[in-house]
Amino acid sequence: MFLSFNLTAFAQTDTCQTVTPPEDFLESIGVTQYVHSYSSKKFNLFIHIIADQTGHSRISDEEIDDWLNLLNSDFNSGNITFEVVGKEIIKNDYFYYYSYNKFDELISVNPHDNAIDIYFLGDATQDAKTVAKAESIPSTAFVIGAGWKGTSVISHEMGHCLGLYHTHEWRFGKDFDGSGCEEKGDKVCDTPPDPGLEFFREALEENNCQFDENWDISPWICCPQPENIMSYAPPTCMQWFTSGQISRALTIIENSSVLQKAYFYISTPQNLSWHNYSGNPKLTWDLVTNPDADSYNIYRNINNCGEDCGPFIHIASVNGNITSYIDNDITISYKNSQLNAYYYVTAMKQNHESFPSNIIDVPTNSMAKPAEKNKNAGKIKSVGVYPNPFNSSITISFYLISDSIVNIIIYTLLGEEIKRINLGLLDKGMQNFHVDFSNHNYGIYYYVITASDKIIDKGKLVYLK
Ligand SMILES: [Zn+2]
């Protein structure tokens, strides 16, 4: 089958307007070997939402949150994550009615050197709707329009920020047959030569994003990747980066002082283990270095159904120079043990949390040491509320030190009680309850837990769509 196509028909709907710089960043710093092993990277994002002068933006917070979730999921394979550290609304008609020539002015509005700045536009103009442009390759800013919401075009622009070229890049030479893949094309070897998939958009849409080997793309060898996020295939086809692309991005990150300022890198605690310390589990793990941790968080989950069953609850924190914790609330029991206490540890640095360590399990028979009944009447500990923010229901978990009559009460921001759950007399030990909010409005709520008529915990809940 031979497809004819019209070059000019696609020129106005290019997925992205990012301009490839004349020189490759890695050549300019003399690095040619891509890295393959790496630590997790958590980039800071600063979100700028462009609104008109009345504050109307034509793109909602929920749409942006969904879009950022997609960004995180696309970079998951590289252990690269993104976290919003700040957000502003820019009320400005000049930018709201965007045209492509305003790009440089827009990315100079309140930029951050410790974050990647994303400027979100609505669809007030055609250019606002279709803009998708990174400052450079690599860089720490891009502008994206509402026309691409819900697609991986956001990850495509982030890919440029992290040093990735289009799969059809020609500036460094055409790799018709894949030879010279490190110097030519997109400088990545597991992305086949790509003649420019924008010329095949309609055919790809009809063909369910599959490239047909019979399509005449000579002199290029077959077959470009319509699902590659750095291609110009229809945005609905874009799904993944290759491991070569992730490798290149990580190499750029390792070598770019500008990108390094935009992420926090915290090593994950390694080799969590436990031993018997006078009948209680003593957890130990390896010291996190380079950078040091400010502190470690210890999480525990007690149940009889496995580590994935039930919530992990933050039970304690220790200073960053300490690498052990004795859990005096858990008695080790090898004989007839019916429960397991599962643990993991995370490292904290400047309020950023690492990925969890390995999970360990400790056999136990009792939830805790025998309670001193009278003294502990109505006492609970280790309250956990998750998820928070949430989007329909929450689970409240707590550990009762002795049998108690417990109530959970939910208030609005204005103090109006909207829900009172009388749980009655509960046995001591771990307790979990679901609270459903599906009949209530989005917003901020407060919960109060009472045990034996005393308020023993309260806190804020954030209900998002
Ligand atoms: Zn692009």
C-alpha cells in the first residue's frame, strides 16, 4: 500500500513547537556514555495557571491533577517522579489570549530555579489551545495548552526538558537505516529511524496506532514507533519511552546543574531487618548517605492476611543519624502466631520522602503488650487517615490500647456536624473504618475521634474530585 500525503496540511497541527538547539548538551560537556543505574529522582514542579483578569482559566485544578498523574505514570519506568511544590494563578489577559510569539515573555513570569515551571493555558485562542513548547533541550520550563489535556503531550514536553529529542530528529543527521544511532537522529539506539509520523496521522488513527510494514517509507527502514511519547504520532497513540530514552534522560539529569537544582534526591533506606530484643522487635537498616537523611519514618501494618492487606501507619520517626528502632508495642511470638507485624522505613530530606525500604514481617500473637487497663481506658495511638486528600471515601485506622467506646464525628470547615458514627464498644487492638463522602460536597472537613468520651484525635481532611 502506498500512502500519499500532503505535507502542508499537517504543518499547522504539529504536536509541539520545541526548537532543537544547534549543539547536543552531552557533546558540549564531553559525555558520551549513557548511565544505566541511578537513584530515584523526585522533581519539584511549580504550576502556573494562566487566567483572564477575572481569574477564569478554562482549565480546572482537577484536569491539571489528572494530567500530572499521567506525567508521573509515563516516567515511572525511570523512577522519575514529579511533585507539585507550588501553584499560582496568573491573571493576565495578554497571556490568556495567547499567541505563539508570547512564549519567551510567558516563561519569564515568576520562574523558579529549584523547580520545573509548567505554564498551563486554556483554549481562549487557537494558539493557547495548541501550544506545547519547552524552553530548550534540556531546560526547566514549558508551556502547554488545554487542547492536549489528558494526553502524554505533557510527558513529551517534560521529555524535552530532560534532554530527549523527537524520534524524527534530523538536526544531527538522518539515521535512515539506524546506523550511527548514537550520533544521528534522536541519539537513542532503541528508537527506530522515524521519517516523521505527523505525515501518517490519519492512517495511524484509522489503524489503531499500528504502523503497517507495507507503508512505503523508503529510504527509511521499518518501523517507527507510533506509541513512543517523543514521536509526532497522534497524541492519543503516545504511551511510553524506551529504556534508551530513559537512559539518555538520566544521563542529562546527572550532568545538568540546572536540572539538578530542580530535584530532591533521597536514597531509599536499604537492608531493613529485625531481631529479638527482650521480646520486642528491634528494626535496623543501613545509614542513608549522600545526601544524609534528616530523619527516618517507621511504618507498621498488623494483620493476619499479608503485607498488602490493611494500611501501613506511621508509628514513629527517628533522627537521621539513628538506624534502629525498638517497637515496644509488639511482642514477638513464634508459637501459634496468628498475626504479623509488617514494617518499612523511609528517609526524609527537607520534607521530601524517599521510596519505601524493603518490607519485613515479625510474627506476633498479641497486638501489643498487655494493656494496663484502667490507666489506658479510652487511649488510642497511631491514628492513620488515608488517602488524604481523598476522592470519595477515607479509611481511619487507629490502635486502641484498651477496650473503649468510640465515635467518629465529621465536621465541615464551619463547624457543622455532618456525620456521627457510633462504633460502640470496641476491642483493644487495631481498628479500621471507612467513611463515605459520596453524598457530600468537595472541600475541607475535620474529623474528631472520641474514645470513652474523650477527644483523642482530630485532623483535617481534603476531599478532591
Ligand atoms: Zn516535541
